[in-house]
Amino acid sequence: MMLRAAVPVLALLLGGASGFAPTRPHRTSSVAPCATEEAATEGETADPDRPFTLPTEAFRPKQSLGQNYLSDQNYVRKICGALTDDSPRGSRVVELGPGTGALSRTLVQKYPEMTAVEIDGRAVEFLAEKLPNLRVLESDVLQIDYRLLSHALGGPISVIGNLPYHITSQILFCIADAILGTEDWDAPPPVNRAVVTMQYEVAERLIAPTKCKDYGILSVVFQLLCKPKINFKIPPTVFFPQPKVDSALVTFDFTAADCGIQRLQGVDPNDFKTVLRKSFQQRRKMLRASLKNVLPAGVTLPDEWGKKRPEALSPEEFVELTMLCFPEKYSEEAMMMREMTPRDPLEPSPRVWRKDRHGAYANDAAEGSGASDYDDDDDDEEW
């Protein structure tokens, strides 16, 4: 589907007015897939067990974009089956990085009005040819403001995608920014749910409990905002090229009870991030040492807090710790004043967690290297 046929507000949002990377409409495909790939694409519905054959030559996966295409139809069905969405004809389903359309071909049958976001112009051309009714926006997934996208599409969206290893945490933090930027506690979150693949090690960090070596910033943020769940492990053999590590399908339910922005209790996301960063940068130190440069002049942590180490604190306790670090800012009077200045619904979400673009760090990522996507000990580099 041509971009100009998409929702006008959506095209505007992704056209630069709100800080997004420019988008381009579908073009006539100049990619010449091999005959076996074309046959596999056309015959997939009739024979879902046929191995998926990918394009060659001009469409080799790009290491800089972290492209590892799904090539097993059984896993495609399992991943797509994990998504639930009740928007009309899937109009609020958003797929991130469809690539050659391994997931898209199955998804679009159930959600014919879904949207896909793809940065690789080769893939945009390929999808325009193979799935002409699929609405594809040529844009960087790291530039999506999910709060504005939700407004444009008419309600909370459902996200699905096979995420590149090296920017998994940044994609997740884009979603976190949108939810944290929604100051109305009674409003539904801009993202209802997310169903995404990622490196298994990162998935373990998301669900890690306190007092565990895997427990860190990623754990705290997403256990506060939702209930992340590992659905199943995915072996390297179902991808092309094959990574050197296992993957996992993880689901995020941002509508679950006792989750969401209200759990921040009005704490500024930037203050929360500062406390988390400083705490986990020196995770073996007590909080009174790691946070000494964060505390305003004259402010000290109570002994029962200062003697703790970060991995001992629950997500809720980190919220309380942030309030203790900035007592004047979170006094009852100050909190009442903040409640009187609601955010404009069309104001872009604050950039708290996410970076700017792929190029800032993609060149440092080695495809399938097995290197961790997110290292709590290198927070300054990650952010």
C-alpha cells in the first residue's frame, strides 16, 4: 500500500513534524528475488510447512541493521499466534522490522489493516511487490513515538516484531518512553501489548528477580510498567543467517493490573533514570556511595537505605528511593503543582531512555556475536 493511502495524521507524524525520521512511499521494486524465493512466497499459504527460501545476492542480510530473518514457518505461526488484538481489522497492529515479510504474510491475513515499519529500502520495495496491500512505513523504529502513533491510529496499539539483537533494549525503551510520557493515570497506555523476539540472555534480564546477577535496569523498568513473560526459547537454526545464541519470544502486557505509569507515583522519569543508572553503574557498592554525587547538598539517605545494594531493591523501592534522593521536588506541595500542568496529548514523548538513530551504535555490533545486547555495567555507553 502506498504511504499516501495511509492515515494522513500518521503520515504527518512520521514525516518529521514530531521528530521522526522522514518516510518514503513504496516504490516499484528493483530487487530481483530468485525463482525459489518467489515460489515459496506464493505457495506458503497452500503449503505452510514448506521451508521459507530467502532472496539472495542484492538482498543479503545487513550486519549493520542486525538482520537475522526467520526461516521456519512453524515458529512463524507460534510467534504470530501469541499476538492478540481487538482493533478493527488489525488497524492498530504495528510490526517492527518486517524484513522479507516472514511474519507479515501470516499477520496480514488476520490483520489486513496492520502497519509495518521498516528502515531497509530493499525490504520496503520487496514488500510492496509481494504484499501490495500491506501498509509499510519506511522509517527507523527508534524514531517511533508510540504515544503519537497511538493517537493517530485511534487507540492503544499492539506491537510485534523480530527485533535486531543490538538495539533490542533501545526499541523497548522507546515503548517505555511513550508510557512514561502519559501522565494521565486513568488513560489507557499507548501500547497495550508487545510480542517480540530477542536474545535469550536479554529476555532473562527482563524477568530476573531481585538479588540476582541478571537483575538490572531493564528488569526494574519493565517489571514496573508491565508483566514481561518468556513464552518459549527459539533455536539459532530457525534464522538466516544463524546467530550464535538462542533467542526467545517475550510478551509484554501493559494493561495488567498493578502495572503502568501510576506505579511511578508522579516521579519524573528522568530522575528515576538517574537513580537507576548511578545505582547499577557500581552495583557492588552500597547506595550511599553510588548515589553520593546524585544527592542535593544537605541531603543524606537514611541508614536503612544507604546500606543496601541496588540488586536488593524491588522496582517499587527504586521509586521510593528516587523520592528520598530529591525530597524537595517530591514534597506534597510540589506534587500538587505538577498535577495542575497536564501534558498536551499531541506533545512528543520525552526522550528519557532511547538514543537517536541506528548509526550511533550499529557499527559496533557484530551480527550473531553473542555479545550482550544490554550491559548494566556500561550504562553510560548504552545511553
